[in-house]
Amino acid sequence: MATLYIDNKAYEVKTGKNLLETCLTLGFDLPYFCWHPALGSVGACRQCAIKVYKDENDKKGRLIMSCMEPVANNQRISITDEEAVEFREHVIEWLMTNHPHDCAVCDEGGSCHLQDMTVMTGHAYRRFNFKKRTHRNQYLGPFINHEMNRCIQCYRCVRFYKDYAGGKDLDSFASRSNVYFGRHQDGVLESEFSGNLTEVCPTGVFTDKTLKEHYTRKWDLTTAPSICQHCSLGCNTIAGERYGSLRLITTRYNGEVNGYFLCDRGRFGYEFVNGSDRIRTAAIRGESVDREKMINEVARILSTSRPIGIGSPRASLESNFALRALVGKDNFYHGVSDNEHDLANLSIKILRDGPARNATMKEVETADAVFILGEDLTNTAPMMALAVRQSIRQVPLQDVTKINVPLWNDAAARELIQEDKGPLFIAAFQETKLDELATQTFRGSPDEIARLGFAVAQLIDNSLPEVSGFSFPAGNENNGHAYSHRIVAG
Amino acid sequence: MERPLTEHMRPDKLPLSLKEYESVGGYQALRKVLKGMTPKAVTDLVKESNLRGRGGAGFSTGMKWSFVPMDAPKPKYLICNADEMEPGTFKDRILLESTPHQLIEGMILSAFAIQADISYIYLRWAYKVAGEAIIKALAEAYEAGYLGKNILGSGYDLEMYLHTGVGRYMCGEETALLNSLEGKRATPRAKPPFPQISGLFGKPTIVNNVETLCCIPHIVNKGATWFQQLSKTGDAGTKLYGVSGKVKKPGAWELPMGVTMRELIEEHAGGMQDGLKFRGALPGGASTDFLVEQHLDVKMDYTSVAAAGSRLGTGTLVVLDDKTCPVGFVKNLEHFFAQESCGFCTPCREGLPWVEKILDAIDRGKGRMEDLKLLEFHTKYLGPGNTFCAFAPGAMEPLQSALKYFREDFEKHITEKACAYKHEVLSTAG
């Protein structure tokens, strides 16, 4: 912990963080654009300027960018200093020299970070009286709308898309006031996480095209916390509806699960909810009836016959439970084969009583080594693939911390670790998108992959039965990081 | 008067071959160091000599080298910044084209001092003549055993490569140069960490200017005291000065550090052309503040020029005469700066085009009095620390000094709604 003096008042703050994050955590209104909690600081936008003082006698101080400055004990800073306030206002003024007057017609209006920061800094009047620079927009696929005139060059899009999510087809082009973010040519964005562009972008450059189909302003949306149902991870979402139709899915932050992001399937795969052929009224053999008539008919059937209820793993737990309650436990079938049902029960038993519990997504992200046994995460649990992509940085980042470069100084950390990767082993029966990050990939049939799993288990606990056909020679060095074993099959 | 850097230039301006360079004492310094000096001893010698970086910043070269951790993992890098693109500057070109071996020897000595394994010459693409001279000189040096493995049997290895840029001014900025050399966009890096800790490919790196590196063999050969005594002031050594503009004899001369501006312009450059009077000069190329008539007797060294309110920078003067429009002069410079901005930070990316557009309007007679306030607003806010690197503060130096010394010209353009110099107004702003 350290003592930080903000406008002559003392605060106890955590060390290791930068001043911007610290001030925001304390609840101060300090504007910023390019810093992002998951992407770190780069110091590009200059919006977060504050004053720092040598000691209590220094009345002038000097302007610094709070996102690039680490917390130091007994440091004296000011957020309300007149020069700092003025400078922050002028940064908005500079951004506004080229920013189009699109608010009235821009999808982002009402949920726009730039609008919020503009109001926060108090900039209001235009002194610039020349022409603005403009750009051509690109077709980027069915999910993301592209409107480059609105760009304020915070670089968050490429930092997320390329650095964080490993995407290859979005980049920064050109220089000076012509800097452009887009694809080398029009086309569908390839990354499974492209939808996060709509949330990391602080302006209306990248917006949700599905929302555009049935657009509504944020203040007209009724929202509720929800959980994504497209895979087993349970990413937290916010669902927004208006007039009875689902309009928008956005991220709900959860530090242990999905963090600040979602995959595209969860974000854009919600239109089935509004499907026209969903059952919205009671019906008997296709003919709509009122609820009362329906309940009477069901009661008649139940009392005069012996119905069985067939549940489904694709229906909700609530629906399955209600059906079982209705027909009775003895008449209820869960809708899957006995074999699959037994496997599910075994999985639950292992998860509950086994020696190691299931890792959280956060734990996957911060793991020193990852072994994927027989899974293509990018397809079955995309957000976990994104977590694995962060895990391979952990071991190399230890060297960065050793020389006292803070990890939030993202560009410096990436420069120091270059292409170094931590241990990642993938065993799968076909190519996966994570293969390019792996220390080693193992290709085999599901049976062979299972045997590999048993072989590795035997390596950890040699009281277990031996598995023939595998050896694990030791000592594969990589840039001073020793990996203790490699997989050799046959 | 000793001229160690240029005394052996051939009259026909062709580069000295290896044999020619050796015949005038070339590579003796390398032999001396490899025979019996430790890397630290070389660094201490350069520190003692008071050599200040000739790239424009004037930082103590020896001190810069001493920040390289000697126990760092390999490889370490030594880079020569030959991306001379400061408008008005042409001193490095002369050294590169005439004595490439002087640079190579200086680089080997510097690399030895910091125990670098790999070195690069980052050359401006437009210097094609220099490029060819360097390619030839590198081949000669490798063949003679001055580069490569086990140089002169000393056990020290050094590889040296030529890399040409593609023409962005930003690549002359040390950290943007590193990014460019790595194949990335040429935007600068935040410091700390400094290149001595995390430089090229994240490894310890030193970047030095051509002229700085050319001084090293001479310091090794003749010692620190000799180097200090070459100068007329506290800043040691000789300096390649240049003068351009409407003088009788524009050119470059190697002179003792600390000659006055008057001596440079009137004695060496032959004074202003007939019918023209001296109005002012940028002492170190485009990104330095104007010095005017009252400064003619200021000594051209780092300390004295700074005290007069400017920067020595590269020491190549751009002279403004009394028949050239100062507004057009500054507009031309700001057009260059707005175009060369890398676009990473807001004040530079958005502020410089605005400044250019305002100057263009004033030059065309469409300026307003409040435009001067807007220009001053930019000179105040595009200061060091407010922007990501020193580019924008440099861009503001000619503007802020022009507003200080030639304000009446700006006001006349506005009140008369025309340019009194009757020059062809080329509208550069879109």
C-alpha cells in the first residue's frame, strides 16, 4: 500500500497500478480514452493529464499522463489543477476538429464514451473553422458497421483485435491525421471475438450491425443481467429489450469468467429469441386457444390417461423440472441415452469429489502452463480459447516484472517478451486455431488422445498403471525457460 | 586549425577506400583498443572527453553508454542513426559519402565499449550515394577482418548491417527508428524503459548520430584533453556547421565548437547575397527557435544557444533574409511537420494540421487577429510532456519564435489582407 496525495488530501492506495486506474477506482472523474483495464496503457490520447508536484512547496507542478505513471509512495498530484483541467478540455477540442457532427444519427449516441468525456471536460465551443478529414468506410461483415470519420485514434480496436485476441485481418494504416483502422480490403472480419470492437471502441466507428436492424437508443432499452446459453462457460451478459423484442446483447463484466469480453456467438446469436415461428400463444394441434382452455385440456388428458414426459437437454432446466413435476418422476425421461446420462453424472461426481476442481476462466488466463486434451476450444468454448491466448504470456511476463516494468505498460511489456510464449500443449484429432501458439501439438484419434491423458497422469502419479507408446524426454529449453517434458509418441 | 573529421576528404568527393583510410591512420584506434583497453575504459574515455551527441539533443555520449547493463542477456545492439531528415541539415551526408570507414571504425569502437554483438546503420533511403559507399566499405571491412568473428584476433565479434529507411522523418526519432528497424510502424515508444534496457527487439541498445560516432576514433587516438581543446568553449570537439538560405556561399565547414553565428554567416558563408539583409536564422534546422540580429555574436555551442532561447540541434543554419516572407517560411515548415507527424498522439496529429491551415489562411490574406491567439495556444500546449514525443514541441519552435520576432509581419498579413512580399502563394493546406 502507499499514500497518495490528491489535491492535498491523503489516500491509501494499492501499489503496482498506474495513477489513472487508481484515481478511477477512488471514484474521481478523470477522463481517458486509450487506457483499457484489459489492454493496459499506451499514452496515445493524452486525455488523462494531471499535475504532479515535486513536494508540498512546488506550486507549479508539471503535466503528466496519469495512465503512464506508476503509483509512488507520498506522491502529490492534482486532478483539479487549472492547467490540467484546461489541457484536458483542449484534447477534446483537438479531437473535435475532425470528429463529424454525427451524434443525432450515430448509433453510439447515448452510450458513447466520447460524449461522456466531452461533457466531463466541459468543452463546448468550436474554434476550428476548416474542413475535416474524411475516410471511406469498409464492409466488414454482417455484425460490425464501419464509420471511420468518427475515429479518435485511441488504437483500442487494433490493440484488442491483434494483440489481445490474435486476429490478423484488422490493422492500422497510414499516418498523421490520416490514420485508418480497417481490413486490407473489404470482407468479413475473421476473428471470433470481433464483436468486442463495438464495446472497446469509444466512438461510433465500430457499432453493432444487428442492433441497427432494430435500432433503439440506449435510454429506451430495458436491460437485465443474463447468462449466455451458447456454450458451457456461462459468460455474463446484459440483455436489452424494447417493446417485447430482444435488441442487444452486451458484456456484463465478471472478473472470474468472461472479464470484459464476449465471443461473437454469444453477442450476435440472439435473434432466435425474436424468431417469428416461436410459440407465443397456447395452441392445440396448431390451432391457437386461450390459456384457460389449454389448462383445462391438459388437466383432462392427465386425469384420463398415463402420459410420459420427454425432456430435452436443449430446453431450460426450469422447463425440464416443470415437466417432471407435472408427469411424475416415474413417467419422466430426460431425453438423452442412458450412456450419455451416466457420463454426465460421472462428470458431476468428478467435479464435486475429485482431487482438483474445475479452473475458472481467470485461472486459465493466469496459468503458467496449459494442456488441452482432446478439445477444439475455439469452437466449443471460444472465450476459454481467448483465455488460453493470454495464458501463454504469463511465463515470459515474469521477466518483465523482474526488471520493474509494470505490466500495464502494455507496449513495453510486449516489446520485452517479443514472440516468447509459455508452455501450451494441445492434443486434438484435427487442427485447431490455437495450434499456432502451442509449444507442441499432438494429433491422434480420440482413443489415442485418451491414452495420452492416462500417460500424463502416470507421469504425475507413478502408482497409476503404465501406458505404452509414449515417452516424455525432459529439458526442452526456450529462452531460459525450461519446459520439463515433451510428448513423443510411438 | 584541426579538422579531424573532414581533413582527409578527397577533393573529388569520392569516398576513401579502406587502403586510403588506413594510409591516413585509419583503424589504428581499433587496434589500440582491442590490444589493451577494457570496454569500460573506452566508455570512461569518451565520458571524460565531454563529447555531446551530435544528433541534436547534445546528451553526453559517454554517460549514455554507461547506462547499458553489462550483464544483460545477449545480443546487445549499437545503431548509427543516419536518417538525416531534419530540413536544412546535410552534415551527416558529407561524412557518409566521403569517409564511410571513419563511421565504421567509430561504430566498432562504440560497439566494443558497450559489448554489442550486432550493429546497424539506419540510412535515409534518399542518400543513395552514401548507401553505395557504405555497402562497398562494409565489404572491405569484413574482408580485412575488422568486422565479423574474432576481430584482429581479439575474441570480439561484431556484425554490421546497412538498413535503409523508406523516407519518414519520424524514423530519425530514436525509438521510432527502433520500431521501424523491427518492421513495425514508425511510432515512438514511451520512456521508461529506455533503449539501454529495452531497445531493438527488447534488448539493450545504443543509438548514436553519424557525426558523434565519427569523433570516436580520434578521441581514442589523441585523448580526451586533445578533444576538449579543439573547442572554443566548454562543449568539446569540432563541429560540422552548415549554412543554407540566401547567402553568397551556402555550404558546410568543420570548425571548432563555439564559433559565433556572425563568423559562420559572414566569414564562411560569405554574408548575405547582394541586396538582402539578415533577418534571422534557425540554428539547427527546422525544429529550432529563430535567432535574430541581436544574437549574431552568440557562440554556436549547446549551452550558449540554449541560453539565447534556442537549440543548437544539428548546427546547420537555415537563414531568413529580409525579402522572404516569414509567414510563408513558417507555413512551409509546419506543412512539413503536419505531414510527417506519425499520428499517434492527439495534440500533434490534430494540432499541427490546424496550425498549418491557419498559417495558410494568414498567408493568403484570409487571416483574423484571433488566429494569432490560436497559434500561440498551440505553441503553449504542444510542449514537452504534453505530447507523446518531442516531435510536436520541435515543430512549435520555429512558430513560437517567429511570432515573437516577426509578429508585425503576421499582423500586416491580417490587417492588409495580403502578403506584402508578393511571393507566389502555394496553398498547401487541403
